[in-house]
Amino acid sequence: MDLQLKDKVAVVMAASKGLGAATARVFAEEGAHVVISARDAQALHATADDIARRTGVRVLPVVADSAKAADVERLIDAATRAFGRIDALVVNAGGPPAGRFVDFDDAAWQHAIELTLMSAVRAARAVIPVMRRQRSGSITFVSSVSVKHALDNLVFSNSLRLAVAGMVKTLARELGPDNIRVNLICPGYTATDRILALAALHAQRNGTTVEAELAKSAANTALGRIASVEEFARPCVFLASPAASYITGAALIVDGGQSRAL
């Protein structure tokens, strides 16, 4: 399928590794120019160089923290100045800390709110004027299967990602007249550093091993395995592309059948 992305401009946040980097690579493989951000300058530039070398598209790395308002504004401004437009924005941030409700004080909650909820709010606020001027665009928020069912030891994700899901439904209605689509993509167990960290935490608490916890996660899916980052990135890029032009306000679950909720 032609995703109609050649020479389009995609901005992918938190894209030096993991889900973000894989998504940026797939955008570039489809012919889109990409702007990527992350806090780690060295890792970010290495990813940008690799994508540019492999695909031949323009890649602009911008060192930015998704949880900081000024950095998000600077990212969108840099992308607009460099390319004159933004056709797709993928709003991504590192996952909030794992833990139970009783583990966290107000300061921890505030940090999680900044990272998970306010990063999404600020990214949308920054890009909407650009897309309204164009009369087109797509905003895709990377969330979690936790919007469908609560996950153990992830109180922040269970709580705050639902707020983003509600915002997506609202924005889809508000921005539809401007030909701007807004969607949510919700990965389950995917082979990222975060999944390894969560497996290590569960292994410590359960007195098991990381390998045993990963096997348990894999067995919890219908397909019996953990996804590769590319298996997340391909549907994410489709959802953000002109090929999905009549999809807005949707939550696409990419979890290998982990969630049993309808």
C-alpha cells in the first residue's frame, strides 16, 4: 500500500531509541522527511545519522525534553522553520515510573503528570496552529494498552493515559473541521528498554528472573510473543499517514491480543 508520505514532514518525539526511533525509520522508509527529538544528544544524532544514511531523506534532530514546555515549543518551531510545514506529529514520551499507588507522593504524581499528560497537551497546543494554517495534518499520541485494562504496578499509566485518551476524543471533534485527524495508538508488550526494566522490577518483587517475567508477558498475549518495535511502528505510521484519511478519534490497540476488553 502507498501511504502517500513521499516528501511529507513527520515529527516524532522521544525518538532516539525504542518505539520512537522505529517509527521515525518507517516514516523515512516511506519517503517522509523526519524531525526527531530526545534528551540524549549523542543517541539522538546517532539515530538521525543512521536514518538519513539508510533512506536518503532529510532528518533533523532536535535535542528536547518532552516534559518541558519550552522544549516542545522549540521542537515544533524548529520543524516549521526547517520544512515550512508539519504533516504528521507523533507525540511520544518515556513511560512514567512503575509502582503501586502507595509508593508515590505528590511530587512523584506531579512529575508523572508533566511527562504523560502535559507533554501531550503542550505538543498538541504547539502544532495545532501550524496544521490549521495548512488545513491538514495528523496528530498521533503514543499511549498504552492500559487505556483498555489496568496493568499491575503501573498506577501512573493506568490513571494518566486515560486522560490523554479523553483529550484525543475531544480534539478529534474540535479539529475535524480543519481537516486535522487525532488518534491514539496503544502498544502492549514490545521489545523496548522499558519492558526490560519492568520485567526486572517484577522479577525482583516476585523472586523470579527477567527471562521468566518476559516469558510470562509473552504468554499473556494471544500470539504468545512480545512484539518487535517495527510491529508497532508500521501501524503507527499508517495511522498517521494520508492512507488513513477517514480515521480520527480512534484508539488503535497494537498488543498481540493481550487485552481481552472490547
